[in-house]
Amino acid sequence: MRIERILANNPGPFTGPGTNTWLVEDAGECVVIDPGPVDDLHRGRILEQTVGRAPLGVLVTHTHSDHAPLANPLAQELSVPAYGYAPGPDFDPDLRLGEGAIVDIGQTRLDVIHTPGHADDHLCFRLADVLFTGDHIMGGSSVMVEDMGSYLASLEKLRGTGLRRLNPGHGDEMDHPDEVIDWYLAHRRQRHEEILEAIRAGAGSADEIVEVVYQDVDRALHPLAARSVEAHLVLLFEEGRIASSRHELVALPAKPT
Ligand SMILES: [Zn+2]
């Protein structure tokens, strides 16, 4: 079994060093995970890696523009199916994968795990004790979250499952997955409390909260941070900890326990 990383040439504030495309090979068969944006040079490098191997499919973890747009054209060129959870803006799966699906590669297999949160259509792929995490967990940074309740549940789901390595969609491979997952859970819980604190201190909108809570984060990332804040707000509403009054957010007194 071999795992190879091919870095796409799309570095930036949202993508870190760029998107990691993963090639997984066993017994001469291979799949490509997250081919990335449409880019001829990157496409050429992926194709080079498949020479002498029998490609079986092109998989995407989710349909964001830095992961999926090359999937359909590449799959066509390789005469294999494109696999994903659901269609997206620049992606239309030939075969849909959901929780519990299996993709056989040579003598080994990928197990599909649905991990909504960063995006509703997000999948992780497990190969023995290695997990391809897409943007659910990234190397070296926190993640923009669309649905906080789902995101936290999708992290919990992976904890204590015997993983030994995380291969993310951006950044380097990570060992000690449970420690990494614990850091992500703690980070989100801390942000959750900081956001509630900011509302108590008078912040009345997501943008105002970002100014207070994300002071130490690059301003280029503030629009993404605002989306994560919105996701925290939805969860705070659901938890009955905040309300909205005349379009201003207000913290509610803690319920007696
Ligand atoms: Zn990404």
C-alpha cells in the first residue's frame, strides 16, 4: 500500500500551502482523493502518478472550489467514476458515497464516514488507521464551520476509534489523532464561550463579535470567521443561551441546573 501527496498550486489565506491531493495505491490499483481546482499543471502531475497503475476512481471529500472542480474532468480522462456525497457547484458525482460505503482498492479498502459540519456534504475516508480528513480537520489551523452542532458531533464520532494518522486537505500529516481532535473540540468550546462573553459585553452582531473574538486572526480571514460565528450563534440559540431583541443579540441568564 502506498499513499502519495500531490500539492496543488493554490496557496492562499483560505488554503494554506494549497490543497493536498492524495493518491492511494494498493496492488497496482489506485484512487485519487480531492484533485483540487482545475489546473493543467496539477492535472498533469496527478496523471503522471497514475502511470503503470490501474485507476479506479476520483473521490472528493466535499464540493468546495479548492477540492472538487477537477474531479469530473480528471475522472473522464481516466475513464473512471467520480465519487462524492452529493452534487455541488462544480461537481456532479457519477456514484454517490454515504456513511458506511466501501471503496475497494487492490487488497485494501477505504471506509466512507459522513462528517457534516465544515460542509453538509463532507466525507472523510478511512484506510486502516489512516484518515483522509479533507477540511474536517486541517494541518495547523482551525476550520471554517457551517453547522456547529454537526461539526462537534462529527469530531466526537472519530474520537477513540484507533486512528494513528490524519492526512488533511491542507497542511501536513498529523500523528496522535485523538489529541488533535481534542484540541479541535476544546478550541470550538472555547470560541463558543468567548462569543457568549462578547454578546454579554455588548456585541450585537456577528461582525461585532468577530472584531472582539478574532482580534488575533488575519483580517483576510474575518469573512470566514463570521460564518463560523454564525454557526456558533445558531447553536447558542438552540441551547437557549442567547436571544435576538430588536435585531441585536442578547445573552440570556443561565438556566438553573
Ligand atoms: Zn479546502
